[in-house]
Amino acid sequence: MSKMKHCITAAGDRIAVPQKIAYALGMLVNNLQAAALPAMVVILNLGLGMDPLLVGIIGAVPRIFDAVSDPVMGYISDNTRTRWGRRRPYIFVGAILSGIIFALMWQLPEGHSQSFYFWVFMAASICFFLAYTVYATPFVAFGYEMTADYHERTRLHAFVNTIGQLVWLGVPWFYAIMANEKLFKNTVHGARTLAILVGITVAVLGVIPAIFCREKFGLLPKVETPKGLRVNMNEFFKGIAITFRCKPFVKICGATFLVFNGYQLGMSFSIYVMIYYVFHGNNSMGGKLLGWFGMLTSAATLLVIPLTGWVATRIGKRRTFLITISLSLVGYALKWVGYNPDHPYWLLLAAPFVAFGVGSLFTLMGSMISDICDYDELQTHRRREGNFGAIYWWMVKVGMALAGLLTGILLKVSGFDVALKEAQSVKTLFYLRVFDVGVPIVTSAIAIIIIATYKITEERAYDIRAELEQRRGKLGGLGGSGKLSE
């Protein structure tokens, strides 16, 4: 059996460190926007007393708007031509708008009806997600086109996701911060203040990639932008249809949908299990345990991400995915044992294993989408990073919308009653733990089966690049193909 060939990245394919840092700060902002809202939305239920089903609807409906707007923004970004580039103007404007809206949407006055809170927050959430799309879709596409090298793509995503992961060291403490009686008079007051700090961070750091990163090259000769609404709509829907016929892309979308949204749905029950099962209704103690678990998971993820990048450059992206997601299954199983009222901090033993799931996911998938963009160009003769990034995150956000809705529904199914301040029924507590642990185990196991059939290997990726460069030349601003070593 011949030994698998391994490619060494050419100097011209390396991304300069300042460019990586600027892009990584954008990823930090991207993650902050994605993480802050789910971490704070529990205040609508536990702070303002809203029905959990209404909170679930609020979690679902705006994400549907967000998911629909993503492909549109991807198409617009791919076909934009300005003196500042295709992506940078949208990143700049989107960061400022989303930061302002997030700060304002939490300034909810107390003493109003559920209907008032529901409709006001629903409208504000839709506006926030639309602004977030203007930022995130071009930003993600930018990362796919920063290098043409198979391994440098993995290094880029490992670096930026490591920086972006810093967000998750702080976000798990959001509830404990908002519930701190020494700082705020109640959790609603805490949410108002925290939202302003988050909004300022998003607006200030979010513009850095737009200012300091450069769109160094045109990947192909400029394609004439379609004229007229009808022609553009036809091209838009045609592009979506072509994207969904790309089998490797559909597989990684399906795997991401299952791994990430299974994790999100499970974690949405964790605070309830910690407060009502582990600490018998003690909000403060539950918030602290969530903070420690989340922070330890995030700290472990900081190690998992670069480890994932290192392993993937040696054994390939597919094999690395199968290993890391399998390790996360061990972590979810350990959570069941860790939910122990007599020994509550046993739960922390599960955190490092859980970290292998989401920690490796976006590092590998971001790099794999870059490879798929090459695969797609070979078929379509066009570069469509914006479209692929948008559809990919569309799938994630549809799942997040479904997860938000299912959280409210499953809370109802469990029999959870917010009026019971200290004790829920035995049946309710059992269901909450089953949803927390069982959902991500099942979804991650299915994702492993899907990725086991993914076929764009390192060797195939370099073959595709060679075919493309023979057909249309090397990408401007980049070096040649990596040299092969045995």
C-alpha cells in the first residue's frame, strides 16, 4: 500500500499574522453576538415571568427571519463591487448597527404585560438578527477566500476560533452577573446594563476587520452582475438550487446542524437542571455552577481548537471530526452522572469532553467549506463563498430557531412551572435531565455516521486546486501549490 502524500504549505499561501489577528477580532464579535442573546433570554422567563412557550416562540421566529436573510445577503455580497471590496462595507455597517440594536433591545421597563414584552422584544430581535446578518455573512465569506491552501485554511480557522472562543469564557457567567444582588437590584436591571456593554464591544471591535483586512485578490475574472430584480431573483434561486446539489456541502451542513443545535438544545435545559434538581431552587448557586461549567468547557475548548488544527493537518479533516465528536459523546454521558445534588461539582468532569464537540466543529467545517468552494468552482466556473457561507449558517440558524421553539415546547412537556420557586415534580426533573443529556448524544452520533462518507481528502483537494489553476491561473496575491512530501 502506498504511503499517503502530505502537502507542505508554500510561503506565498501563508496568511500574515496581522491579517489573522484583525480577522480573529471579528470572529470574537461574531461569537459574542451569537452567544449573548441565548445567554440572556432566560431573563424573559425568570426575570419578567413570561410563559416559557412565548419565550420559545421569541427564540424561534426572529431566527427564521435571520435564516431567510442569510442567503440573500450572501448573494448580494458575492455580486457587490465597490472601491472597498465585496465584503468590507457590509462588515463595517453591520457591526455598528447590530451593536446599537442589541444595547437598546434590553432596555425593557418593568411592570408591563406579557403581551407587551412579547411583541416589543420580538420586533427588536428581528431587527437585531437582520443587522447581524449584514455583518456575519460577508465576514464569514471573507475567511473562506483568504488562502487557497488546504492546510493554511485549517490553521486560519484554528487561530480565529481560538480567539473567538474567549467569548465563551465570559458568556456562561452572564446569568450569575445579572443575578448579582450587590451590583443590580434585580436580573432585569442586570440585563439592561450588560446589554449596553455588549453592544459597545460589538460596534467597536466589529469594524476592525473592515478597516484592517484587505480583499487581496479577485478569484476569477469579474462576472457581469445581473440587471433587474427579476433576473437577480432567478440567479439567486438558481444558485441556491446548485448549492443544495453539492453533496459534500450538504453532508457538512447536516453534520453541523446536528452537532451544534443538538448541543444548543441540550444546554438550554442545563440552567433549569442546575437550579431545580441540583440546588433545589437556588438561583444563585445554579448560576454559579453554570458559570463554572461553561468557563471550564470554554477553557478546554481553547486547547481543543488548536489541537484540532494540529491533528487535522496530519490525519485529515474527516478523521479528526470522527475522533473529536466521539469524545464529546463521552462528555454528554458524564453529565448524567455529574448532575448529583450531593456532589454538584462532579459535573465539571464532563466539561473537557463536551469541549471536543463544538470546539472542533467550526474549525473543521470552516476549513472544509473553503475546500468545497474550490470543488464548486470546478463545476460552476464561479466563486460563491458568500452563497456557501450563507446557506451553511442558514442551516445552523434554522436549527437554532427549531431549538428555541423546542425548548419552550419541551419545557411544557416536562411539566415545568415557573411559579414553583423551589421544587419541581420528580417527573419534571427527570425529563429535564433526559432532554439535556439525551438530545446531543443522539444528534452527534448521527453526525458521525454522515461525515464518515465525506470524500474530499487532502489529496483530492490539491488535485482540484491544480485543475483550477491550470484552467484559470493562480489566485492573485497567493503562492503556488504546496510541495508534496512522502
